[in-house]
Amino acid sequence: MTKRYSLRLYLAGAVAARAGDEMSGPSLMLAAFALAGSAVEASSLLAGITISAAVGGPVLGALLDRAGRPGRLLAGALLLYAAGLGVILAGLDRLPFGVTVSIAVVTGLLGPALSGGWTAQLPRVVPGDRLPRSNVLDAMTFSMASLAGPALAGGVAETLGAPTAVVVSAALIGLALPAAWMLPARTGGARGARTMSVVSDLAAGLRVITGRPSLARATLTSTLSCAAQGILMACVPLLGERVLGGAGRGAVLLSCTAISALMANAVLARFPRSVAPDTVIWVSALVQAAALALAIWGQPAALIVAVLIAGIGEGPQLAALFAVRHREAPERLRGQIFTTGASLKITGFSLGAAVAGPFATWSLPGTLAFAAGVAVLAALGFFVVPSASAHQPEDRVKSG
């Protein structure tokens, strides 16, 4: 089965699903604003579909780890997520807004399927010696999606209307269904008998994340880095308005970050073993801190350079994070560890954006300085976690 499933199919499915996911948020916001006429309702809808990932990720990962054919469960999650987007769109301007937000919260439970749930299947697609390079290519799909998704959302909304943009985002996610459905099954030895409950598996996964120093460090640093990225996201419209001459031009900043992240990972893909992933994680946090500090200057050229540098930090950090997770995660808990990590990052990003929003209008330079401080804290946090004394060998994480 593994030999007949190509890495190209895996990457094509990942790009489609993640581009649809990156497109869905801006599309929903634009549709809510167009149909409901309220910026507050638009932002509330986006918050609803992202915040529930913290709950859905670990449970979804545990279920993926228990499935003999995880690809089919993953395909079902993608289908339900796409359908949820359609129901949200249908509910706008027809159902009470609170009901529509509730639908968004339920839909968001499946969000980690498009990120961590998909990446957790990579070791069954490629042999171990090809995993480092394939891992970087997988991380590049996130940069490609973050570049294409918002651009598609804006373009389709401008030409065909915001509701159509939501439909297109759901269709992109639907295009990934065949690639997910055909993902390789677990081998006979990897399936094993699952005698533990889902709750016990969740506890075991949490023990692995917190008990293995490399994994705990990578999780803490990447989550705090995402919080800093969320703070920057909250500043983007104001940066566009005050520095580039228009709030809509803030999208250029996001594109610059995605392009530089993509290029940095393209270079890394040629030399996947050149630097230890653990080192890349904390150094990348410092690179992001430097970029955010440069953005405080408030000049157009400096701002463009700053977001390009930020992408150079973000892209390799994501690839390195995947490498650490693949290295440290026991096979039977791999899906849960990836989706839990994705949930924590999504939550960190959402909290960063939510906290920064009110402060950015009061002091944009101060908010950017705060973001830089959080990124520095992310790098320092890597060294706070105790070292080898806390490590739990894999054979101590019993399979039940």
C-alpha cells in the first residue's frame, strides 16, 4: 500500500486542504460582513471557528491513532469541515447569529485535521531515510497555502462575491478527499490491540508531550511564537493604513511573509540535515523577534524587510517542529501529538490576536514591541524545560 501511494499525492492533498483552510477564515469574515453588515460579527465568527481547535485536536488525534485506516477517518473529518462551512454560510442572515457562531465552533473542532492530523500520516508515506526532506516539503505546503488562501479569498470575493469565496474554500478542502482516503493503512504490527480508553490515550499523549524534553521545548517555543505571530496579525491592517497608505495593503505584508517562508524552506529542503531541528526552533524565534523589532521603525522599506525576515524565521521553525515531533512521538500516539500541538499553536495565535487587537489602536509601536518580547520569551522558553532527567523512554509509555 505504501509503495503505491506517492509523496506527490500526499503533498497535492495537503496543499488543497490547507489552501482551503487558509481561504476559509478571510472568506467567512468577508461573507459575514457582507451579509450581516457588522465587523464585530465577522470577527466573532472567525474566533468561533478557530478557538474550539484546542478541544477538538487532542480527541481527533486520539481517534486517528486508534484507526486501522486513519486516512478514511481524516477524509471524513475534511468532509464534515467543508460541510460545516456550507452550513455556516447558509445560516448567515437566516439563523440567529448566536446559532451560526455555535455551528462555527462545532465545525472548528475538526480544524486540526487539516494541519497536524495530515502531517502525522507522513511516516507511512515515505521511508525513514527520505523523511527529513519530505518533512520540509510538507512544511512548505503551509507557506503555499498561507500565500494562496487569502489571495484567493480576496480575489473571488471581489469578482464573484464573498459567499462564493466560502464555497470555493469548501471545494478546495473537498479536492483533498481522495488523497486523504487513500492514505496507507497501519501495518499489522502497528495496529495492535487497543485496550485503553480514549481518555487514557489522551492522558498518555499529554505525558509524552510534557515528559520528553525535546518535545516539550519545541511545543512551548512554537506556541509562544504563534502568539507573537497572532499579535503581528492584529497589527497588519493598521500597519497597512499608517505605513503603506491603505489598510487593504496590509495583505501585502502577509504575502511577503509567506513568500520568504517558502523560499527559506526550499533552501532547507536541499540541506535537511545541515542544522539540528532543536537548534532551528529557538534560533527561528529570535529571528522573528528581530523582525518584529525592526517593524517598530514604521518606514515602508523597513516594514517590508521586517516581514520578509519574519518569514525566514517562521518557515524553518515549522519544518523543525515537525521533525522533532516525528522523532519523539511513539507510533501509537503520533496523530494525537501532532493534532494536540496544532491545537496549542492555533490557540496561541488566537489569544495573541485577541489580546493585541485593542492595544494596537492605542499604540502600534508598543504592540509590536510586545510581540517582539513574546518572541524572545519563546526562544528563552526553550531552555526553561528541564533536560534529560525528565525524559521518558518510549518503552515506558505502555501501549496498553
